Amino acid sequence: MSATTETIHHLLFLIIIICGLGMVSGKLASVLKLPDVAFFLFAGMIAGRGLHLIDVESGSLLNQLILTGGSVLILFDGGRNIGLGGLKKVWLTITLLSVPGVLISCAVTALAAHYFLGLDWLYALLMGGVIASTDPATLIPVFKQVKIRPKVRETVESESAFNDATGSIVTFSILAMITGSSGGGFGGDVLEFLRMALGGIAIGMAVGLIASYLVAHIHIGFLREYTTIAMVITALAAYLLGDTLKVSGFMATFVAGLIWGNAKLFKLDMKERSTEMSHFSENITVIMRMLIFILLGSQVNFGVIIDYFWPSLGVIAVFMLLGRPLTVLACALPDRRAKWERNEILFMFWVRETGVIPAALAGMIAGLGIDHADVISSVTFMAVLVTILFQASTTGFVARKLGLEVGSVSERE
């Protein structure tokens, strides 16, 4: 058997194993009514470090392709599912949570990482940037099971989609400082951040508009029958063009998804294919989540986790119990128009699951061979596991206790 044939067989075996484990894990999570991401992680740990069925190195081309491609498609879908028309009342809160909110979370986490783990400030900030964003791929399934007030749900879901792009920009900006490729000085770093963000927004808008017109315009929409294929190409093209032009490809693909999902604002009609697109994107997103989290679980370095277990828990505790409340208070209280109530703010304190994009960013950093990448990956793994097990699994309970679940006594009143 040739080396090429062996490689093909190995890749096919990996796909079968990962997707097979993902389906079994997802079904088990559904029966137990728990977040599937936690089961994906455990499946990866068993299949990787336990049974040695999955042996994909973090720096391999396959791993980086899955992390990048999966993140791109998930971010695009996150943007596509945001309805801009319904966010008029809470747009200020979402904007603050998505930009300064990410920076606050990053700073608080970096402070904890510096003192608990002994990391130099730049590496502590890198860790903060990696885990600062929340996860739409985890939150949206939770909110399908737990029906809460639309204002709160839309705010948390939109924040989780917007701040993924911001978190990726922060992470890569700090990486540029570490590798010495930044503009130099605080002013240069701020300008670089703005250039990456605004450039990504511009490219995303351009690619999203062009693709939407080619699919949905009444006269020039000649790709209508290829809508789902065009959707994937749009997501990948926006990222590739943004990354090639040295701006944020992640921001570009998110904004392209935002344009695509709000095509009706540009007098474009995609209703004819909406059901087909929803089913297709849901399946793609699930597959990518399986691949990312099972691979992450298979690459966990138990030695590093054991060595840094208690300091890591300290970082995560500060991250969850101090960083999140500070972020919500700083971003929600200035928004007088939203008229946030005490129970709504308390609910947002608790809901901030770490998920796909932080996991993917940690994997990319490990692939680059950056110093302390093993520590950052281990803390990210624990943050994903802890926030999902303790926060995602209790979202319904917290919503009911705070009277936010639709149909509860407080809501009926």
C-alpha cells in the first residue's frame, strides 16, 4: 500500500471516528439534557489520550484547516442568525459588550493569569483574549430549550456572535506584539486593532452584498438554485480575502453572514431557500463543533492540567465571578434606553459559556508554537468544560429562579 493511500485511509478513519463519536455523544447529551460540547470533549479525551484512536497534532495542516474552516463557518452562521431589526432597543448594550466588554474580560483574566499562573503580562493578555468571547454555538441550542424574555435572549445571543470576532482580533493583535510584528507602541497597537477591525467590516460588507445580490436579486440573482453552496463560498471567500489583505478575516466572515442574514434590508428576498439554508447550516455547524471539540479533547495535555490545576481554577473563578459581572455592569448600566431590570442583569452575569472560537484560537496558538501555548490551551479547555457544565446546564434553573422564563409567574404578571 502506497504512502498516499495510507494517508487517505487515515483521514477517512479520523472522519468516521470523530463523526461517529460525535453522533453518539450528541445523542447521549440529548437524552440527559446536557450541553453536547462537554460530551464531545470527553469523547475526544477517551479516543485520543485513552485509546489512541485520534492522533492529530495541534500544529498539523489538518488540525489548523479544521480549526480555521470550522471557526469561519460557525462565525458566518452566527452573523446570519442575527436579526438587526429587533435590536434597536438594546443596540448600545450589545455594542459595549462586544468591544469594550471583551477588553474588560481580557484585562481581568490577564490580571488573574499573571498572579495565579505567573505568566508575563503579554502572555497573560493573550490568554485573556483567547477566552474573552462567548459562544453562540452553545448558547443558541440552550435557548431553544429554555424560553426566556426575547430582549434578554436576543442581547445574549447577539453579544455571543459579535464578540467572537472581537475576541479573535484582540488575540491576533496580542500575538503580533509577542512576535514583534505589531506597529510598535500603544498608539500603533490601537491603530492596528482598528485597521484589522474596520478592514474586516468593509470586506465583509462588500463580499456579503455581492454574494447576496447574485443569489437573491430579482434580476441578477442567477445563483438562486445554488444558495447553500454560495453561502459556504461567501463565508470562506470573506475570510480568505480579509486574511490575504492582512485585516481580520474572522470579522469579515461574521459581517458577511450578518449581511446575508439581513438581506431583506437591501430589498433582497431569500425566503424561498430559508428552510434549506437553515437545515444545511445547522448540520454544518454541528459537524464543525464535533470536529473542533473532539480534536481539542484528544490533544489535552493532562500533565499540564494537573500541574496547573488549582491556579487554572483560580483564573477561571475570577473570569466567571468577577470579570463577567464587571463586564455586564459596565456595559448595561449606561444603556438607559434598554431599561435593564435587576433580574435581567443578574441573569447575564451567569450566562457566558466559553466555546468554539476560544477552543479554535487556543489550537491555532498551539500550532504556532508560541511560548506557554500548552498552559493557554489547558486553561481554555478547563474554561470550556467548567462554564458549560456549571453555567449552560443551569441556565434554565437560573432563568426560572429570576422569573425570566416565558410562562413563569413573573413573566405572566
